[in-house]
Amino acid sequence: MSIIRKFKLDYDWKEFVRELDELFPLDIYEEHIEHPNPLGIFYHNISEEHFPQHLREAIERGIGYPIKKKGWMWDWRCQTTELLEHVDTLSNAHMTGISEWDKVVFEDDPSVFGRPPLTVNIAMENDAHLYVMNNETKEYEHCIYGPGDIVIFNNNTQKHGVFVLNEPDRIPRRALNCYLDTDDLFDLDHEFWTHPTEYAPWPVIKTKLATSKHNGKFKTQKVPLQTQYTFEDMAYLDTPEAYPMFEKQADIIIEKQCKGIVDMGCRHGPVLDILHSKGYTDFEYLGVDTSLEPIAIAQEKWKDYKNIEFRAGSWENPVMLHVDWNVDQVIWSGVLLYRPDDHYEFFDKITRQRYNSPNAIIQEPQPTQRHWKVGLELNTIANQMQEYKEAYKKFTEYHLDLEIFAGRRLVVDVTL
Ligand SMILES: C[S@@+](CC[C@H](N)C(=O)[O-])C[C@H]1O[C@@H](n2cnc3c(N)ncnc32)[C@H](O)[C@@H]1O
């Protein structure tokens, strides 16, 4: 069961933000200082006649439920970077009231205006970490959401708080807040809450994470990097949502007409299907990975192709990397993060010194993520690329923002 649900706005989020900014410029917002944002937050209420129908419909298509025709814009302006833990009722939040609409929403006596509706919050700028306490288990559920993501939870029965992520003193947090226009979802037994919080494809994470706070902070731990994955563990990388990450790699290979490809930590070699689907089949390929199951699946799948070989073993073992053809492309997709202390030296040793390859592809998760599990510390070397830029001829970066776990990815086309 989830107590937070996350959805995707059915609209280009940059356009969504642009249109709202045009309608409601930042200087019309009013400051509001009270618990749970004692440092002050800026609001602008959107009345029924000013809420553009097509934007409302984009939210409704995203969540699959109707929303009320009023809402409010929320700009934290780097002034407030944390919303303290609280429950939204008229008596303990919004004491001074920011508008007649808020008084309606947070009215304590449901017999007057009905039950307070569930909140629908659409992120517009920066990522935020939302935590909500489950009233039964007293455990917190977490969600990170960023521009274009929508979250729904019951903010008037469940304690919750928010931290702004990613340089909160420099990048403001903004959101559009609305309310569900249905009474169906108050009951946590409703089928709606049986779905996982996240809508994006997710890997199997076996680590049990701490869910309680210590000194106001949630504990974190590194994502364990394994050398033995099952096929299923990483199946989120084989979804249509992840496809652009491997398509970009295939396009680089085709554009450079590479003929000898070594894929380090290849899993089942997802780039091969894409190369073939694009009619690019004339090359030698070696994929090496320690994970036995994906390698066995790939060996079976490609057994009739004499130019394609998969080996189960470590990139530490020179025998594993031996080929008797010229290598002109080495793929390092999601693997250099295994070597946080010497990734550049290792990359150079294999790509340049061993293979004398004129090309390489690097794929790495970016340091800030929108689809992420709170409690996990990201392993990434995407922000340590200076040595590569200085050492090699060309370093062409592509920044992807995919709807998968850790979907903000850096793909680099390196020319040595
Ligand atoms: C994050 S996955 C990335 C897989 C694939 N390159 C992709 O982009 O989908 C990292 C892979 O590296 C493999 N790996 C880890 N250590 C390895 C080693 N020493 N030698 C070869 N493969 C290794 C893991 O088994 C895993 O399949």
C-alpha cells in the first residue's frame, strides 16, 4: 500500500510553467509567514475563471481523476527551503488564512463545506523530498518529485513535510497546488492506494532502508553496487522509457560507423537490438559482464551470430577482454561508477592503452534525480569528467531526463 501517489503531467512541463508564468507573474504573489513555513512563502490564488481549462485537463489526464477548478501557485523563492512536519487543518496551519478559498479547503467542520479534499501538487521548479507519516504504522513514506511530476496524498489527516533538494539556496522551488474533486480516495483501502508510489520503472532494490528520522534528518546509505544481478533486477532498463538511453548509444555507433565494439559490464547487450532494428549489423561485438544470468540469456539469444560474443567474467581479467579484431568503440554504460576512485585511469587504461580505440561512450546517472528512493545515496561520477575533457579530442555530452529510476542520465560521445 502507498500513501503517496506520483504521476506525470500530460503536457510539456516547460510549456506548462511558461504559460503559468505569463498568466501569473511572480510579482503578484503575496508573502505568507506562519507555521509550517516560518521563514515565509509566496502564494497566488487562482480563481475558477482564471484557471486555464487546458492546463487543468493536462493534470486530470495525468492523474485520471477530476480536480477542483481553483488552485494556488506556490513560490518558495529560496527563502523557505523546508516545510516543517505538519497536518493541514485550519486550526494548526494557515491560522491567519491566506484566502477565502483556503478557509473553505481547511475548514475544520466538514458539515459546513464538506471534507477537505486531497491535495494535488504539481512541481514546477527544483526537486523536493516529500515525506508523509502513515497513521497506522507511524512509518514515513517518501517521494522525490520534480518539474512535471504530480503528487497526491491526504494532507489533512497525515503528518507531512518537505525538503527542497539541489542547491535550495540558489534554485527556488515552485509548485501549483490543486485539490481532487472526488470523494472516492479518502479510504486508503481504495484500489488507487494499492499501486506503488512511483510511476516510473524501478529496479529491484533488496536493501532495507531506514524510514525514521534522527535529529530531524533521514538516514541514507550508498546504493550497493553488485557484480551478480539477475535479469529481473535490472529489467527497468529494458522498458520503453529507458530506450532513449541505449538508442543514443546506438546512434553514436552508427554515426561513427564503428566496426569493433567492446561493451564493458554489458548485461545482455541492449544496444544490439537497437543497432539491428536500425539495419546496422556489420560489426564485431564483445560484451563482458560478471552477472551470469543476463550473459546466459544473451549468449542464447545471439548464438547464431558469429560476430557477437558474450563472456561471463570480470573486466579485471585481461583474458576476458582479449579480441583479435580492431576495437574502435568501447561502451562504458553505467559501469564507471563502480570505480569512484580511479575511473579515469581505468577508462584510459582499457580504452586507449589496451585497445587504442578512437571512440568511447560513457553513460552515467546525473547527481540530482527526480525518480529516486529517499535513503539511498547515488553512486555517480558524472560530475567528475574534467580529466576526460582535458585528455581527449572531443567530449560531446547529451543530457537525458527519462521516466525511469535515476532517469537523469549523462551520455557522452568521447573521441580520443
Ligand atoms: C549498472 S549495470 C549497467 C549494465 C549495462 N551496461 C547497461 O547500461 O544497462 C552494471 C553492470 O556491470 C557489471 N559488473 C560489475 N562489476 C563488473 C566487473 N568487475 N566486470 C564485469 N562486469 C561487471 C554488473 O554485473 C552489471 O551488469
